[in-house]
Amino acid sequence: MTDISTSTIVNRRITRNADRTDRKKPARLTPERLPAGWRLIGPLIILMGWEAASRLGVLSPNTLAAPSTAVRTGIDMVLDGSLPVHLAASAARAYSGLFLGVFAGVVLALLSGLTRTGEALIDGVVQIKRAVPTLALIPLVIIWLGIGEAMKIFLIFTAVLIPVYINTHAALRGIDIGHVELARTLGLSRAEFIRHVALPGALPGFFVSLRLAVALCWTALVVLELVNTQTGIGYLMNRARDWGQTDIIVVGIIIYALLGLVSDAIVRFIESRALSYRRALGS
Amino acid sequence: MNAHLTHAVVIRDLSRSFKGKTVLDHISLDIPAGQFVALLGESGSGKTTLLRALAGLDDDAESKGHYSRPDNVSVLFQDSRLLPWKTVIDNVKLGLRRPDARAAAEAMLADVGLGDKATAWPSTLSGGQKQRASLARSLLRAPALLLADEPFGALDALTRLRMQALLMRLVEHQRPTIILVTHDVDEALLLADRILVLKDGHIAEDHAVSLAHPRHQHQTELSLLRARLLASLGVEAGNL
């Protein structure tokens, strides 16, 4: 009797120890990686709830059109040619301002990041401009440039210039001191240093700024197309507001979202090509 | 002065201080052309400061005294300082203005055992391979003076031994004057013709090591010198 009971106790103890060794693996404190596509679950649920609410009559078309209605309206507008015209007008504005702003931002960042005179002349001015919201300049710029295209492109240009300048300039100033010392001991000229060390070193910072700039140029456009225009996605949405066409407003919102996503994807693609050395280890 | 003709490096009364704190204190030193000098010393003894002074990388120091050294100097850093956005071969020939730079760089890479890594990105190399590339970059310039700041300090023991052998093989033909800053007493004993111990910014000891290469750690002459060097660095050999 006693023998049996002791052996059970021993056995139990062994199992308990085995349990304990299983449990020795430390607790997982961070969530596991999300499988591909699962990120879409949240948006899909909202979309389905929205559609259901519209169909059940909870959501009146006067408040918000159903997603399916908006998609149908969008397709109709593409087919009758009205949407491509407005889209082209918006894109022309956004990308002219973007191009000019990125160009000027990079030139100013180079002058300010690589020369002392440049930094003394430029940096303070840009930092002050940074503190002023672009949209606060609208009244003044309308007086200067009128209410036409020049005003809209100019305002996008100034909005884009700031983040491009700030990030590129910071990247140039934050250059690895070890690389500077190396360049000096290798006897590089100033031009060689800029070309081989300073510019490639600042490229990641420039791409960060480019992604901000691309998002910003479309954001600025929404507001600017409220002012005196007969073309553009912003104009389309405002006219739809006057006529209570919520489906067209939703189409506009979807287009802005798509433009933002596509532009960002394009910049990221260029970035991954330009900075391919970073992926060398498959990280 | 006659000394300037036979000596590659002549240092006279060299002092360096940073924000009032003296790091080098009136150092005078002559190094004959082709001599391999190892610079030992505890942290803060001024050995890296001396090396950086000779490399011309101490703009922020208050300087006194003067030195002369060859114009053609290469610096070998502890971190290999390869530019991550340039392939290995472009790193090695960076700043080289010879028309045959690429071919010379390829030959030098083959010499350090990286012949198949010429077009690889530095981030794909191991620590030892990076330091080989860095060594190739330094020696491709055929320097008259090689300044090495603990170049093997961050490598594992086996890789370090291989790199030491590689360095000795490569400089056998070029015969540059070498100043090697190191924490490693055995490294100094195995490689150098002369070992200096720096203490509080001045040269406390100056030993010639005339033993032929290759050397082995257990040679009697080296063992005696090792005990002395360790003692002067504050480590009692008996405790090891």
C-alpha cells in the first residue's frame, strides 16, 4: 500500500516537473506578425457596415451615399469623360507644385547644409516660414498672384518646400563624422566628398521628405480647389455639396485616397531601387 | 637636420589638450623609415590622441609643438568605415586618381582574400571581411606611413590572428612605417619592431624587439618583455 502511494506521488511530481520545463519558454510579450491581407479586415468591416446601413435605410443618401452607389457613380463619370478631365486638372496642379517645391527644397537644403553662408542666409528664413501655416498665406498670395492657377501652384510649392528642406537639411547635417574623417584621410576634394559621401548619406532623409511632400501636395489641393476654379476633384466635390450629391463627394474622397496610396507606393518603389544597398541582407 | 633624412616621423615637444585637459604632454619621438611601432597604454593614456594628431584629425585640440611626417599617409580605423552605399571595390578605390585604379583595387582585393566580394555591398560582409577591405583600401595607396588605431580590436580571437598574419605579409613588400595603437600586449609583441608605452600623455617606456619574424608567443625574450609590459600597464603577470 505505502509503496504504491509513494510511487504515485513520485509520478505526480515528475509530471509536474515536466509541465514546468514546458512552461520554461518565456512568455511572448509582443503580438505575432500579422499574416498578409489581415490588415484589410478592419476597413472591410466598416465598408460592409456602411453598405448595410444604407440598404436598410438607416443611412439616408442625403447624409452619405452607399459605397456601391459611389462606385457606380464613379464608373459613370469615368465613362462619360468628366472624371478624367477633373483628375488631370488636379494632377497637373499637384505635381507642378510638388516638382517645383521638391526642386527648390533640395537646392536650398544643399546650399544651407554644405556651406556656412548658405546656412546663415537660408535656415532662419525657412524655419520662420515653417511656423506659418501655408493656408494662412492664402489671402496674401491671392492679392499677389490673383485667384488663378499661379496662386494654387505657388501655395502647393511653399507647402511642399518646407518638409523637403527640413529633412534633407537635417540628413546633410547629421552626416556620420566617421565618414567625414575617412574622406579627409583619403584626401578627397570637396566636390568628391559631396558626390561620394554627403549626397548618398543624405538620400534616405530626402526620401522621407519626398513621401511627406507627396502626401502634402494632395492635401493642399483639396483646400485650394475651393477657390475660383471650374476643374479639379476639389471643385467637383464642392459643386456636389451644393447639389447634395453625396455619392460624388464619396467618389472624390476615394480618389484622393487612391492618389495618396499610389503616389506613396511610387516613391517607395524608387526609394527601394535607390537605396538597394540597404536590402542587401534581405531585411 | 640629419635626423629628418633617415626618420620618417619626427615629433618634438608635441602637446595636445582638450578644454584645458592635457592629453599629450611634451612628446618627442623619432621613428626611422620602415619601423613598425606599437603604441600601448591604458585607456586615456593619449595613444589615440597621438595617432589622430599625426593623421591631422584633431582640429578641436589646443596644440603645441610640431612634427614632420610623410605626405602619403593611410589611416586604418577600428571600425572599417566602409561607405554602405558603395560596393566593396568602389570603397577600396575611393579617392584614388590613378587611371588603373580599378585593376589595382581588384588585385589588392584578391591579395586580402576578397577577390569574389568586389561587387558586394559592405553590409553583407563579416567583421573580419570588412576589416580586410579596409586594409586593402589603406594599402592600395602604398602609404609611406600607416597609422592604425586598434584595427583588430573588435574582431574575434581567431580572425584577429589571421588579420595580423595578413598585415605582416602585405607590408613585407611595401615596408611602410607603421604606428599601431593597440590594447593587446601580445599583438604588439608579435608584430612590432619597437614598443612604446604611453602613460599620462608621455612616453613611459621604449623597448626594441629585435626578434625575427614569424614570432611565437612562447619565445623566452617575448615572455620576459610581456611580464614587464603588463606590469607597467598595471597588470601583475603572476595573477594570470
